[in-house]
Amino acid sequence: MHEDNNKREALSGSPVIMNAEQVYAISRQQLQLFMSATHAGIWEWDTVTNSVIWSDEVWALYGLNASCCDATFEAWLSSVHPEDREKTEKTVLGAARDDVAFEVAWRSRDLDGNERWLMSKGFPLRDGAGRTGRYVGIVLDITDRKQAEDALCESEDRFRKLFESLSEIKLIIDSHSGKIIDANQAAVDFYGWSIEELTSMNIEQINTTSSELVTLDTEKCGSLHQSCVSFRHRRADGSIRDVEVFSNNIEIAGNILYYSTIHDVTERKRFEALTAFRLRLLDMAENRSVEELLKATLDESECMTESSFSFCCFLMDERSSPTLQVLSTSTEKAMSLMNRNQEVFSQLSESSIWSAAILEKKAVIHNDVERDLPEDHPFFKRKLVVPIVQGDTVMAIIGVGNKQYPYDEDDARWVGTLADVAWDIVARKRAELSEKNTQEALSQSQKMEMVGRLAGGIAHDFNNMLGVILGHTEIALEQLDPSESAYADLEAIRKAAARSAGLIRQLLAFARKQTVMPKIISLNTMVEGMLTMMRRLIGENITLVWIPENQNAKIKIDPSQIDQILANLCVNARDSIVGGGRITIETGRLCVQRNENTANHPCRIPGDYVTLAVTDNGSGIDKKHLPHIFEPFFTTKEQGKGTGLGLSTVYGIVKQNNGCIDCQSEPGKGTCIKIHLPRYIDKADSVPVETPEQSITRGKETILLVEDEPDILKLCKLMLENNGYTVLSADTPNEAIRIAAKHKGGIGLLLTDVVMPEMNGCDLSNKLRITSPNLKTLFMSGYTADIISRHGVLDDGGDFIQKPFSLKALMESVHNLLKPSSS
């Protein structure tokens, strides 16, 4: 009993095949490589010391946490699905008791709570005397295999049913008149007429083949005494079935009768047609569009069900209305003759005709749909709607309509089979198109980056030149009466300059180098709003997990920058995952204390931070690459598959917003990138209030103007002085400091360029505020946002103006900063 208990404890890590020779032959490094490649877990039990070892993979496969429990039999058994527990325990303990190898499979849940199938094999290792000294075993996740086996069984069962229950239908027919003499119960069940009705009929009333062919085949039967002939037989409900008739000639009272066995081969004919269609569709997929493949599928579904209408609709999700995508060839012709367009046809999405098929995820038959149709809709008598389901998601629906007799379950089953066959090929084609589009998008992104760099290179100088043209033109216009001949010419110059400035702004916006517009936002709200897009971005094979922090902390940042951060991080995480995987997006809080040792901390500045973390279980990053991942153009991806700008863009945004970024990664296990942004705690949310347009307000304050471009300096001074301001001008920051020190009166505003020799505008403002703490600052720059960001974040609300600016824009910004603040 004690021995059994020991074995129960030791066998807590159950299960795939590894014998003693293999265990000892394979080196630890080779074994580790094998385990990593197969995602298997290994366990070992020393029966002498009764010690148990689980690999990290075993813990993960069992859904157990090493910090919360020990490796025991009971811990393992608790992870086994309750329905599998007794059988699994009995198998393992029985094998251990007899010192024999064992194999067992059971259901469990992983760390994410997903139900998985596990399979394990344990093998006893014996010494030279044949005594068992140890057990070793391997655990494998066989969920995919089980699902494949289940899918295979389901597929085999589905096709098997198509050929089962082909009852032997017997008819005795007069060879001369074609009159049915007798019929068995199977014939009654098949044709739907009673024996009395059948025996009052002629075979020509059942056979839809022309009378000439019937006569020819009848004579053939008589000459051969036994034959097999193919016909199409009509049943009582109007349906037509393909049959093969095997007949023997019998003579009764001098009359030759046909003793016929009728086999319903409709299913076989359909299967043959389905197989031929699949091959044809595969051939078409090489050089035809998705629409053409679907149209061919609809044409085949009409032929198979003897319908006259068919259509296919895609669903974005199960809550949205289906969107009409493709009509069959005959439907398009009918719509044209009826003078209807697809918009009228697609009104079906407003009705309940197909809602049941989508919600119930199964075929729905409507053999009386006239009352359900929208007004002015193409007339349908009957309709069959079949959903195309992948996993638990309805991807599309296929509908056929206007069969001459009611649709039945056979029709639904065959259209469903046809749809499944076609969808596999169509999905593959769509995936190929998606990959092609992705490559084109990447190429476009690279082109955009080139445009961005070109735009950034010319923006500063071009903006300065436009500023001079625009400013002097506006000053000249103020000095002229609109009736003067030169006024119209100058106004044309002003408009052209303004349009040119607008083109530069559009170019920078396209290249994502426009000036940022920070706002107070909830990080949780921003992330939640992007989850749907992120799921589509990473693909269906990757699970996206969202873990928000519960305090809903706020930050001050341009919302579009959060979009850029999250998209770049999720794309990088997606690209590191081969096959299926998991990406976790998590928000949290971080508080760095003033007395805290921040030597090894990403955030060196004390404060309260909001954290955004993106974690994946992908391939990870080599240690030698970690120091370089935020460098522009650094990438470990294959040539043409990455620009190396994703993480550098994220890094630039984070630093621009006074945040910090950290990356932890381990090859083979995954990567976690954490971004810490300062938490907004000083002010309540505010919404800018639009004010009516007003004329330029003249001022009287003293303004210190600093600009290293002589033409811009001269222009700005002229603009300000013409509107009543006293201007102290300087072409370098140091000169501005000297002028401010010598000036006896007060200085109301510093109007300064951002990027200058000696020091930038932010540093100049900070130095001047040492002696003039109430000094207000208005920054101006013609550089792109990525250049400006290196010199400090420029908040919205009037303290930054982008070159080139108009006279009115400059005066409004100056006036708004200098006017007394309201209580």
C-alpha cells in the first residue's frame, strides 16, 4: 500500500513514447532541442528516492503554476477533466503497479483556461537485473490531432450517409405497354404514391426521359434479357431522382414482364459532380478571381438543386447584415431582364429570411417566402440558405431559390457540402490575395517612408520661404485698397502661398511627420477602441488577450500616437509567432519613488506612470540584438519584410512624451515590451471652445523675438510692430539672453524658433524663466514633428505655431497668450 502511494505521488506527471535506450542515448542538449521543437513536456521519477521532476512544459501543459503547488499525483489528477479522471487514474496506477509502460490521453485546461487534449506515455527503466529503477515519460498536446481526427470522422460520417440506406425498389412492368403491374413497399416509400396509385400508372408517367429513349431502352432490355439503364424518375412530390434500373425478363402466362430493381443514384451522381467540380475549381483557382470562383460555385449549386436563383453574401461579423457579393450567371441575367439591380436584390438583408441560418449556424429551408420578402423584391417561391461556418464563426452564406418543388434536407446537405468544398479553395485564394496585398502595403509603406524623408528634408527651408512670401504679401495687402490693381495680383500670390503651405502639411501628414496634438485621454478607453482592429491585424491564428488596469488612469498624448504604438508593437509580436500563439495587451500603474534606486530601471525620473505592455509567446530576441532594437532601420526580418522603423517610431513617440520604454525577451519563449507614460493628474479634462471669427486685435506689450533666419526675423518683427507690439529681436539665443538682461522694462512674451544654433527654443525659454518666471513662450518652427520632438513636447492650446503661418494666425496666437486669463 505504501508502495502504491509512493507511485501515486511520483506519477503526478503522466505522459509520449521514450524508451530507456533513447533517454540515455540522447544528450541533454539534444533532448532539450527535441522538447522545444515538439512543445512536449518531460517528467522523471526515481523509484529509489521517490523524487519527481517536471519540466517547465509539463507545468504549462497541465495548466498548473509551480509557485502555487508541488509536483504531486494529486496536483496532476486535479488538472484532469472530471469525466476523464477515473479512467486516467486507473490506467496510470495499474501500469505502475505492474511495472509496465503505459499510454493515456485525457482532457485538461491550460493556463489560459482553454480545454486541451494531452497524451502521455510512461516507460519504466530497468537495471541489469531487470528491476525498475526509474520511470520517464513525455507529455504532448494532441489537441490539434484530436480535432483533426474528429473532423475526419465527421467528414467520413457525412459522406457515408450519402451512400447508406439505398433501399431496393422493386417494380414489375409490362414490356409491351409499359404499365406497372406491381410494386413493393420500398417503391411506395421512394416514389410517394400508394401501391394502388402506382399500379394504375404507366412507367412513362414516372420516367422524365423522352418516350423515344424509353422505347429504345425498353427494346434493349428485351434483347439482352438483363440490362442496366439510367433514367430520371419523377416522384409524387415533383422531385426528380437519378436512378439506375436493373431489369430481368420474366415470362408469365405468355407475357414478357420486366422484373426491375431501381437504385437511387442521385447521391452518387451528385458526388461525382461534386468531385469533378472540385477539380475544376482547383484548376480555375490558378488564374481566376475569387468572384469567378464563387460564381462557378453558385452555378453548380443551381444545377445540383435544380434552382433558378443563387447568391453568396459575406459577413464582417455575426452582428452585421450580410453584404451581397456574388450572383450566379442565371441570376444576373434574370435581374437584368427584370430591370432590377443588386441594391434591390440585397434588400433581403433587411428581412428575416437568412437571420435564422446565421444565428443557428445551420441550413434553413423556406418553401413559402413570399410573405417574408421586402416590397418590390424579386419574387421568390422557395429558398434554401446555407451558412459557411469556420469554427464558431459564420463566414458567408449561400442561398439558392425558386426550385420547382420544395427543398428538402438532401438539398441542404449537398449545398452545404458544395459550399465547404468551394470555401476551402476560395479561402486559400483569399489568403493568397491577402498576402499579395500585404506585400503591396509594405511596399507602399516603404515608399511612404521615402516620401516622408524627402518631405522632412525640404519642409523646413520650404516653409521658411513660404512664410516670407505669405507674410510680406499679407502686409502689402493691408496697405492697399481692394480696388487697386495690384491688390488682386497680391491676393493671388497669397492664395498660392497658402495652398503651397497646405500641400506641405498634407505631405507631412501622409508621412506621419505632422506636429502632434496632445489630449487628455484614458489609456484603457483608447486600447479598447482598437481591439477589434488589432484582432484583424494579427490574424485568427493568434489569440489576443486584453487585461486592463482597474483605475482607468489618464495620460496626455496625441491619440494617433497610441494608435501607432499599439499597431507597431502588435505587428512585431505577430511576426515573431509561427503558427498559433498569444499576444497579451495589458495596462497598469508604476510609481517611481524619489529615493528609489533607478540605476537598472527604465524610468530614471521619479513619478507616477501609466504602463502599456504588449507580450507575446513568439520566437523572442537574441541578447546580442536587444541593444539595437530601437535603432532606426535595424531589423532581424528577411529582406523586404520589414523597414526597421516600427520600434524606432515607438521609441521616438515615448521619448517625445517624457516616457520610458523597456524590453524583456528570451529566445524561444517570447517578448514583453513595456511603455511607461507620465500619468496625468494636474488638470481636469477640458474641451476647446470654438469662438467666432474676430478681427486682428492690436497689442502694446513687449515681445522678445528670436529667429536665426534673417528673412523670417525681419518679417515677424514687421508683423508684430505693425500691430502695436514693441519688438526686441535677436538672431541667436545668446543674443536674446543679453538683450533680455539689458532691457529695463518687462517682457510679455518670448516668440522663438525651436531649432537654432547654440541652444533650442525650449532651453532658451527655461533660461529666461529663471529671471522672469512669468514669461510666456510661443514656439514656432518649420521643421517636421519628428525633428521638433527631439527638442521637447510642444503642447496644444496656442503655445506652438507651425511655419508658414499667416499674419492673422500669428496675431491670434500672440493675443491669446498675452490676454489676462479668466477666473
